[in-house]
Amino acid sequence: MSVEEKLQYVMKKLIQADATAVPAKIIKLQGPQWKASPSVLPLIKAAKTKHKEWVDKGKPNDISKTSKINAQRELRKQMRKEKYEDRQKIYSEIMQNPLMKKFYQLINRNRGQSKTSTTSILKGPNCDISDPKNEAKCFSQYMEDLFVPKDNNYDNTFLELSTVRTNAIDLIYDNMNIDLEPLSETEIIEAIGKLNTGKATDEFGISAEHLKTARSILLPIFTSIFNQIIATKQIPLFFKTGVTNPVLKKLKDPTLVESYRGITVTPTITKLFEYVLLPRLTKNFIQADMQFGFTEGLSMLIAAFLVTECKSESKHVTLKPLYMIAVDSQTAFDVVSHIILLD
């Protein structure tokens, strides 16, 4: 049985155990009923009164029918006005406080049966959506296009040299015959303890709670499987998959697809494997003293402070000019050649 088959079997048994231990209940949910606003309530009563008067007269085609129609028209006009104001309020809240909850609230509203919307909900490079059912497809196309490299105009000679150097490093490592110390159960249990609880389940329905609850049973299993991965150098394919959720960027237009960034929920077992390896990788890790990004315990505000102080000090030294370059690499790590990056 391959490593991937073993892990798939373990996840299947975890889901079965979860279903047995916590049986699902069929709960009848009743959503909140619509409540008329103070301005709509008298219009509803007036429309009902006019309709009853018209029916009591035998539904004649006279002024009573005209009064009924006018009352109903005023009611619908006020309801459409309040729905529009409600939509604008949600858009404003999303732009001021971009939370995942607000995004899903917008999606759920768009999936309703209301036919009053006349504007497109989302606009993208290749899509202009007024049908909420196609929103997921539009997001999928946008995210897929975002993570696919488009510009391969880098130096081919440099790429070839990078490939040669990378292959040489792999060859040297293979011939060194260094026996790596196998992963211990202590490392596994420490990694399980680092998993954050209360998070969303992955695409397989596994969460950190599954591993923490069954840690005593899973400990020898994961120790054996992870050691097999390191020995065979075969990474399971599902380690590289995940569920991507679009999250609105701060102060961006919620009707544009480009205003969202993707947050990927990776498999829980993938996170566990990373937590197991991380202490070993960082044990002899040498990092530049002036690197502040992606560094534990440091903030980019410190880097901004140093740059600001450097600029202020340069004003007192007129003999040497100060040159500053700001580079913004948009989605760089996802689309660049990883061979060149590692080289």
C-alpha cells in the first residue's frame, strides 16, 4: 500500500469514527421572518383595505380598482427603495470591514429568489455576472488564471544553469549516504499540539480536532507514514491540493473579481507534516539580519522605521546621495520559476 493510500485510509476511518461518535441530527431550521419597517407597515394596511373594498363591491372596473392599484404601487415602490438601501448598506460594510462572514452574506443574498436586482453582481476580465449561480465559476476561472505563469520571458541560459546546479545539488546529496534520524513520536505529538483548533475542515472533512482527539491512536501510524515519505521522497498528491476561498481586500469594490484574494484551506495532515519538519529545517537556519518579512517576532513596521530614519539621516549628509528602490512583486511566488527561485 502506497503512502497516499495509507493516508486516505486513515482519513476515511477518522470520518467514520466522527460520524459514529457524533451522530447527525435532522434539525428543522426556521429562518427569521421578514418584518415590515415602520414606513412599509401603514402602506401594507392601506393596500389590504383598498383590496377588500374592491372585492366587496364585486371587483368593478371603477375608481375603487384604480385606488387599489395605486395603493399596491406605492407599497412596492417603498419596498424596492428599502431593499436598495439595504444592499448599499451591506456593500458599505464590506468595504469598511472586509470579513469572510460579510462576503458569504453577500453571496447568500445573491442566491435568493429576488428578481428586483438589475445590476451585475460581479465583474471580471472575462465575465460579467448577473446570475449568482455562476459566481463560483467566475471566481474559479479568475483564481486559476491568476496562479498560472503567463510571462516566461526570462533568460533561458540562466534557467538552464539553474537547472544544472539544482540537479548537481540533488546528485551530491544522493551520494552522501547520510542517514537521517527518523522522526520520533515525540516530534509528532508536539506537532499535533501546534495545530490550531476551531478552524474550518479541509476538503476531506478533517480538522485539527480529529487529530487531537485520537492522537494516542494516530501517533504510531503517522510516525511510520511520515518516515516512509522522507525515505522514499514521495509526496502524496493531495498534500498539494486545497480549497480556495475568495476574501475581499480592504477598501476594495466588492462587485469586482479583482478585489478578492484567495485564501487556501490546505489538508490538515499536510499542516501536520509541515509542523513536524519545520523545527528540523529551522535548527541551523541562517537568515539575513535585515529581513523582516515572514520572520517570527519581527514586524514590517520595524523595517519602515529603519527606512524612515535612514532617509532622515541622509538629509544631514549632502556629500552622498541616498538611492531607494521599492519593488512590488505581485503574486510572485506562485508564478515564478521555482527552479530559479531555489537556485
